[in-house]
Amino acid sequence: MAQPLPQPTQINIELPAELEAIYSNFAIINHSPSEIVIDFARLLPNIPKARVYARIVMTPLNARLLLKALQDNLAKYEEKFGEIRLPAETGFETQERPIGFKH
């Protein structure tokens, strides 16, 4: 006889009232065998220094799950608002050192 599937656990997420949203247009990603580290920074035009505002450390498994969640959400975004095109795809190149995420 087959075992019934366990019911998903509902998680209550608390967002503190004083939680500040941080804007980031630059990320530095490093890893070890057991962790992925993502530093979120902000880079401004004509300022050659970026400040890190948040550091997230996660397991490789959770990084893979985050990647999947981002891919799913970006697909839904593009369905609703249209394709997100990268600067190289649009012919729009910013300066020698463009601001923004790189791959």
C-alpha cells in the first residue's frame, strides 16, 4: 500500500517594519566547496568604488533553488512585460566599464 504524500508545511514569514530595501546593480559571487557567497553592491557613474550593502551566504543547493526561482519569476515577468534584452543584444553599449551585473 502506498504511503500518503506529506502535506506541505506552511511557513509564516515576518518582515520587520523597519526593514530597508537595498538597491543593487552590481554583484560579486564567490564560492567554496560548501558555500556560495553573493555580495550585493551599488556602483555609481564616475565613482570607481562600489560599496557592498548586503552579503548572502547559502549552500550550493539553496543557490540552485534560488536560480530556479529567479528563472521562473523572470519568465513570468517577460510573459507580462516583454523580453528583457541585455545591452549587447540591443546594440546599446554604455561606457568602457558599464554599470550593472555581468555574466
